[in-house]
Amino acid sequence: MANQKDLLRTEEKLTATSVHLQLIEIKSRNMTDIRNALSQYCRTFRPPRKIICDHEAAFTSIQFQEFLSNFGTVIEFASSSESNGQIEKTHSTIIELFNTNKHKFNDSPSSEIVQIVNSLYNDTVHTVTTFTPNEIIFNPGYTTNPAEMTENANKIFQEVTKRLQEAAKRMEKNNETKENPPVVNEGEDVYIKKNTRKN
């Protein structure tokens, strides 16, 4: 029989692998507005264990660090846009979804369209996990039995973890191939593919 702790542990694991997106408007870069946005997130979801962000002055402030410590949240600063790659990729996906869908909602303000786009994103199958973020987070097993809910969530978590690990191995192998160009010995013939432009 699953208890509440089992469910929370399972929820934590699923949240970490879900790629679930929550877009919240931050009115300005001041500490109060950033804190309000984060509080809004925490009213819907549990406080995050870790936040990755850039070196924006508000994020590096002592007040913000203290605010996060009240939640037990650790802040990690991205060293470059590359290490912040997941955020950059999400930004470009959101912009693309916004641009391809805004014509359907001509009478709606941009802030409303962004929330529609947020829903579309969370209902889109992720190419690596093969689940939508909503399926991973909300685990639609259509059961009220806590033991079945935990079992369904664990199945999803195991499948998603397996797929993410496979993708990481493929990426690692691909990076090794790029980093280690083929060795050419002296006297060997080398053939170079020539791209010709078609007019």
C-alpha cells in the first residue's frame, strides 16, 4: 500500500524528468516582482530543489538567496548560454509556437496567447521521452487508488529515465565523434566531398 511519502517521492522524480513548462509573467526585474512570480509557481507546484538562472542582478542579490533558502531551494548560475541550453531551446520552441498560433487568437492579448502556448507545449509529445509533459506530471492512470497511482507513475518514470539515458549516450557518442576527427596517416589518399550549388 502506497503512502503519501511514496507519492511525493514519485512526484519529485517525475517532475525532474517531465520537461513540464510553467510560464509566469514577471512584470519587471525588481526583487518583489520576481519573488511574486516564484510564489505563484509554488502555489501550483512544490518549491523546486534547484533553480538554474543567469547572472541577472536580482538573482544574485542576498534578498533573493534568502527568499529561496526559506523554500530549501538552491540557486545555480549557468556559466554560459550553452550550459543553459535547455532554457534556450525552450525559449525558441515557445517563440515558434507563439508565432504559428497567434493568428488563431486575433482578439486575444499576447499574455493570453502565451498561456495558450504554454498549454500546447505541455500537451506536445517530447521527442526523447515519447510522453507529453502533462502525461508525466499528472500520470493519467484514471485511478484513485494510491498504490495504483504510484505503480503507474513508477512505470512512466522508468520508461522516461531509460529514454533519457539512451539519448544522453547517443549525444555523448556524437560529441566524441566530433571531438576526435579521423586520423590520416602520411601518404594516405584523402577524399573530400565537394558540394556544388544547383542554380
